[in-house]
Amino acid sequence: MRLAVIILSYNTRDLLRNCLRSVLASAATSADQLIADVIVVDNASPDGSANMVAAEFPQAYLIASQENLGYTGGNNLALHLLGFNVAAPSASAYQLPTSLAKLPAAVLLLNADTEILGDALWQMAKCLHERPDAGACGANLQYGDGRFQHGAFRFPALFQVALDLFPLTGLPGIHRIHNSRLNGRYPPARWQATPSFRVDFVLGAALMVRGAAIQQVGGLDDEFFLYCEEMDWCLRLAAAGWPVYAVPTAHVIHYEGQSSRQVRWSAYERLWRSRFRFYAKHRSHYPRGYLSVLRGLLRIGLTWRKFTAQRRFANGKLTGEELQAELNAYQAVAQL
């Protein structure tokens, strides 16, 4: 089974190095079952990530973009170069070896802030092999300190949005609510079992998609620069008859948000821009009036967040510059 592993990189050189080492090690454990081609798309990282890949990992195929194409643009570029029917405006400036001309059976989109454990590559590929209906699957994620991380979710509802806006941390029992179906989570016990199970969508940090499904449904929607693109893709896959599964036996460390954390408040604005794009695109998936209620809830939530930010500033927990950056982000989101 031929697998293409696409690793998107932005300014996380050391994490990218560890990620590549783990991918190659995992592929080696399953060499009898998998032929893994590794492609790194570097989004114009200023930290020398592209040079590191070229010098230390000659077995990987490097696409060094001169601009930040975002998660969607970078992955779509690699999918296009692999031969999939996926639009990529800047594709003419790049090429992959002719040895990759045949479409792979599956493609793994992998964040640079991940680390593959054991034979996780094969465990995900095996899920697609054993479930001919499966269009995509996701890994069993954990944080860098070993704690369980939710890697699959139900499509968002208003209660999830409310918990995002009003986390209510510190209240008795709130942890259980945050990890419950009410917040779109699947029970951690499902992840501790062996069988793969069907989900609405999985995180794009480690998302494996069947090649035939990509050919039918197309690539990521390039209107999503960052965030919600995997949610949109999984919904489109399922609507076309390609359900999505979670694979408890595929273990991956996800250090989470290492690129977006560098631009926290612009990333927050992009998150909400992408959310509104998702809801507007998939209106039929939600009841009438959903967007109006969502906007009202968001206005209340942003007002509360502004108030708490000003209190943190008054208590010396924020500088004036930090407060202004946060308030500017809330103002930008309110105008979406």
C-alpha cells in the first residue's frame, strides 16, 4: 500500500525534525505493508526549517514555498503535485519526482508539531484497508506530557460554542461537561478500546484520507486559510458516502498549536472567520436561524471576554499592549 505523508511546516524547525524522525521510524516498522513517501511543505518559515529538511532528510521531498500558503493552500499544493484533481494556483512553480506520478492509495496530512509512535502509520492505513467504506481516519492523540487529547469530535452545536466563549473553569463538575457529548466529545473509553469507530470529524493534525475519496470529493476548501478545513472536508466526505473513523490503536503525540500560538490573536480572528464560513456553507446541516442565534451568543461572549481582559489588566496580569491586542481581536471578530 502506497502512502503519501504530507507534513506542513511553519517556523517549528526542531519539532519538524522530531516529526520527520518519527515518521521514518514508523514507516520502517511497517515496510512490509507500506511504501511511505514523505513530502514536506514549508510555508516560508524564517527559522531555517526548509534548509534543515534539505540537509538532514534527503529522503523527504521538500516543497519550499516562498509565501505562507496556510494549512489549506500548502496541503492542496502537495495534493495537486501528487496528481490529484485539486486546484493549486501556485503549483506551476514546483514539481515532484516522476516516481510519485502514480496516485497513492492514501494520504496522511500531518502537522509538524506531531510525533508518530510505533506503527501508527500502519494502524491508520489498516483501518482504510479493512473498512472499504472509510473515506478518512484519525489518530489517538496525546499531549506532550502524555495526557489524553481529544482527536475526534461531533460537528459543533450551540452548546459547544457557548462553552468555548464561557469556559467556566473552576466550577464543580465542569471538567466532565467539557469532556462530554454536550461539548461534542466522544467518551475517552472508546479510545481505550481496540476497534475503530465512526465519528463526525477528526483533527487535521493527523488525518489520513483515501486517495479514491480525494479524487471524488476534491481537496481542502481554499476559503479556509486556517481552522475548520478538516471539519468541512470530513463533512463533505461523509456526504459523498465516505464516512470518517477514529483509530484508537494509532498513537500520535500532538504538541498542539505551536505555529498558531506565535500569532495568537490573529489566529483567534481566523478561527471565527473560518467558523462563520463553515456555518454559512453548510446551512442545510443546521436548523433555520442557527446563525442568528450564534451571532447573538457571540456578541454576549465577546462582551464578557472584554470585561475579563480589562480586569486582568487592572490586576497587573496583562500589559497595556497585550490588552490592546486582545481587544482589537474581539472587535475584529464582532465585525465579521
